[in-house]
Amino acid sequence: MMRTRPLKVALLGCGVVGSEVARIMTTHAHDLAARIGAPVELAGVAVRRPSKVREGIDPALITTDATALVKRGDIDVVIEVIGGIEPARALITAAFEHGASVVSANKALLAEDGAALHAAAEQYGRDLYYEAAVAGAIPLVRPLRESLAGDKVNRVLGIVNGTTNFILDKMDTSGAGYSEALDEATALGYAEADPTADVEGFDAAAKAAILAGIAFHTRVKIGEVHREGITEVTAADIASARRMGCTVKLLAICERAADGQSVTARVHPAMIPLSHPLASVREAYNAVFVEAEAAGQLMFYGPGAGGSPTASAVLGDLVAVCRNKLNEATGPGESAYTRLPVSPMGDVVTRYHISLDVADKPGVLAQVATVFAEQGVSIDTVRQQGKDGEASLVVVTHRAPDAALSATVEALRKLDTVRGVASIMRVEGE
């Protein structure tokens, strides 16, 4: 039997995502009520610019006092889509304290201070749901937290930033340089006016921290995630990858160590074989592989950003939280019982693709091979071509500790016969 008294929802933020959340809540009100078991009512919308016209939203609901809204006491659920650390953190904590559960899309805050937010939710007996914080509409957080709760996840690997995937895809398919591809992404609305968070890997690193924490039942902060962006990826790198039968993607990789005693989380560009399913992920789409002991390899694919996809994830969480409210229960909270340390990038075993500009004379290859041997790094393949006293040497290594590979590159730079290191990129997916 449906309850007639509505559950009241406060919306913090009414930009691209927030306005779409409000629209769906209005247009799908009947269906949401049927699925939840009670109607949901938008009780207030906190914004920074109240004068802006917001189609479909009653102006009487608009307020600039977000703190007063979350402290009203009659709010059942707060939806936070303003982003950033503050005032989002203070508002979420206040919402818990004054009786509301929270649905958030704030990846930066969750990656930085998720433990404290989970602790506050538990202290006050509230829910904290955040499916929209990672990979837009793709159901990923809930499968990790619930569907795979009885399994052991060993690896999470994927493309979790649509902007960078669009840029790299355009560089690969059209031969465009980085700047040209970024300009196109900006014109199409895939990149922000300031794209730093995307192209420097901060966005993907926050998502990697969240995914690693859930997958491995431990706490991982964004500062513990090794991060490299795509700004140094060149058309030559893309062409070199193509010659190897590969493409370049910005990957988020979270792994449990073979001995199970530590975890790693990293974000960086990497060459992956064209035969790998992630190689076919085009445009601004996201895709994530989850490898678990019993379930095997699972792939999640779909639009990773945008107003409607992200709003879909927010509304899914809203339904779950409202159902819990009606049942006077809460969903799963933080699971960090393993307390596994996060190993530094230097301990991670990887492969390198290294392109060197060298002198075209006898003995160069032997010198280069000696450097690799001295660092304990085994060479998989070498390709050399030369003309008019200059040459290029492309080396692909076998897997080795990243610290050893980095030391190898530094030693190569000191050789008189090495004119320069044209590019360095990791190789994954093999």
C-alpha cells in the first residue's frame, strides 16, 4: 500500500545535472512514486544565482541558503550535485545531523574525505549513496558494493573519463594533434573551458580512488593514486601505437597485489592492443573491467558523463534511499576492514614503450641493450631505422617494476649516443 505523505527532497545545485534531476523528478513523478512506495516532492533547490530562469522549477523553491535548506528538519533526502570540497562537505554533514540521507555525485569530495562522510552517515543512521560519482550512468558502484560483496575483486581496469577518451579517439581516427582534438572536444561540450581536471587526470584519479576503496574494502585517497594526464601524448605516440597494432587510452587501473597484502591505484595513458575490448570504446564513452575470483571478468559500458546519464544514476540512488527510509533501514556503508596499504607506483610491475632518437652508427643498439640489462629490465622487441646520421630506436620491454623502468630511462638519457627520449608510454592489456 502506497504512503500518501511525500518524501521531501532537497536539491543542492541546479546546473547541467541538477536541472535534469529536477526535470525527471517532475515528469516521472508517478513512476517514481510507484517504484518507491510513496510520492517524492522537491522541497527546495539551493543555487548560487537565483535570478537565472530554470524552466520547470517553481521559483518559490529556489534559495541561496543551502545550509538553512539542509537543516530544515523535514527533509528526507538531500541530493548534492554542486561538486568541490566546501561547502559540499559541511552541507552533507549537516544533512546527516538534521535527519536526511544523502545522494551525491561529488567524486572529488568522496575521494578526499569519503571515510569521514561514511563515519558521519553511520553516526546518525543515514544513507550515503554515490553511484553518479563514477562513470555517469554506468551501474558500477552498486555492483561492487552489493552484487560482488560475496566475491573477491582483484582488479578494476577501465576508461572513466569521457573527455580524454574523446580527445585520444580523435587523435587516433583523424590524425589530429592534441590541441586540435581538445578544441573539438571543447566546441562539442565534452571539455570544460578549463579542462585541467580531465586532461591532467585528476577526475579519473578521484574515480580510481573510489573504485579501489570499494573493490578492495580499504581506504584509498586521491593523493595515493599515481596520476599522469594526456597533455604530453603526441600524434607520433598515436602513430607508433598504431604500428604496434595498439591504440592509446587513459586508463584507471586498481589492482590487488599477488600476495594480497597491498593494493595499487594508478591513472595514466597506455597503449593497449586493438584486440582488447577497451580499444573499441570510442568518443566520450566509458568502459570498466572488473576481475573477480568467482565471477571472472565483467565489463560495464556506457555514457560516462552528461546531464541525463548522470541524472539517471542520481535518480537510481534516490529510489534506493527512499525505499530504505520507508523501511526505516539503511543500505551498505563503508567497508574498509582489510586496511591494506597502497603501494607506490615504483613497485607496480608494468611494461614500457620507449622511443629514442639516437646516433646512426655501429654499437648504439649494444649500448642501449647494456643499460636495460644493468637495470634488470628484459627487452621484448626492438625496432630501429636510420638516415643521414640520425636514427630512431623503439624498445618495448617485458614487465618489470616501474622504478626499474624509470631508472632505465634516466640511464639512457646519459648516453652520448642518445640524442633524446622522444616518448615513453606504458603498455597494458597483454
